[in-house]
Amino acid sequence: MLDTKAHKARLPTCFAKEYGVALDDYVMLRDPKRNVTVVQVEKKNGKVYLDNL
């Protein structure tokens, strides 16, 4: 789960390798209670980070 107080979160390598190329610059994350958070996707050196806006 993304800690909303953290500045960045790195996606697991296996997920980044398979889906990282298909991710847009911004994505919406939705939790089981249907709360939505928009985060920026940063791709750097083969790694994918989610950054709070």
C-alpha cells in the first residue's frame, strides 16, 4: 500500500518489468473503500516510482 505521507514509492521490479512501459505519466489508485488518489509515475533507470502530487 502507498503511504500517503511518503514522498515516493517504488513499484516491485517484477511489476515494473511487465507493466511499467504501459503506465501513463499519472495514474489513479483506488483502495477497497473506493477512495481515489492520483499519483505521478516516474520511470528512471528501469525502475518505476509513484510520487505524491
